[in-house]
Amino acid sequence: MADVLPIRRQSDPPEMQARAMDNLRFIRETMEAAGTFTAVSGWGQVVIGVTAILAAVLASQETMPVEWVLVWAAEAILALLISVWFMYSKAKLASLPLLTSSARKLLFSFTPAFLVGMVITFAFVKRGMADLLPGIWMLLYGTAVVAAGAFSVRIVPVMGASFIIVGALALFTPASWNTPLMILGFGALHIIFGFIIARRHGG
């Protein structure tokens, strides 16, 4: 009786292995692109809200429009640094990648409104229309947050919509309301939604 030889399993050809790796890479990139950016820091928003309230108080003491704008420009830069630092810390603590496809889309959605705001600010100050800037700023910021929120957690677009409402109110109220509305918008809304994000989404 002839010996029965074991059947050898042939290894997958290199072409099939390469194709499998390409498929896995495609699946991973697709899931990343469809995911949401969860590294938005609620505590970072709270800190930004506190600094915005301080900026509103300082700016209200300025009598020249240019100096008033410079105070808020410094606050915008500070808020950006705070946001980046807290997002980086949250992502690192949770072992999450920071520069994901969703994060890049969030950034690209936010940038145009920021640049438009800079142009409008320069033009309005030059034409003596600085009283309209609080409403314009909050409208643009709210629009940017709503757009960027499509790639983040659900509460972020709600925060953006709240800024749009306060910004619209600022456009149709006396200039004497500007400081209280800036405190409500850039201060209180950041603090309130920051606490919600921190509680629901891990800091």
C-alpha cells in the first residue's frame, strides 16, 4: 500500500497578500475619514470662556476702536493656543491620534471663516464701524463651529448655533450691549458647552 503523503498548503501568492494589505489600508482610511474628531477638549473651552470674560472687561475700558480690537485679537490668539494645547493633552492622554482625517477637515472648515473675520475686522475699523464687530465675530465664529462640528461630536454644532443666535442679537441691539453680549457669547457659552463636552466626552 502506497504511503499517504500530507497535503501541503500553499502559501498565498505575493500578489494576493499585497491586495489584502491594500484592502485593509483602504478600510482603515475609510473608517478614519468617516469618524468624528473626539479630541475637542471641554476643559479647554471652559478656560477659553474665562479668558474671554477677562478680555471683555479689559476691552470695555479702551476708548479707541483699534485698542479695543487689539485686546480681542490677543484673546483670539490666546484662545487658539489654549485650544490646541488642551486638545493635544486630551488626545495624548486617551492615546488618540490628533491629526486624523476628521481633524484636518475640521481645521479646513474653520479656517475660511477665521480669515474672513480678519478681513472684515480691518475694513470695519478703517470705516469706523467697529460697533458692528461683536455681532459679526460671533456670527462668523458660530458658522465656523457649525461647519467644523460636522466632523466632531454632536454638541459642537449646537454650540455654534448658539453663537449665531447671540451674534444676530448683537447686530440689532444698541452698542452699549456689546460687552454683555460678548461676555454671554465668548464667555458663558464656552463655559457652559465646555462643561457639557467635558462631562460627556471625557474631558
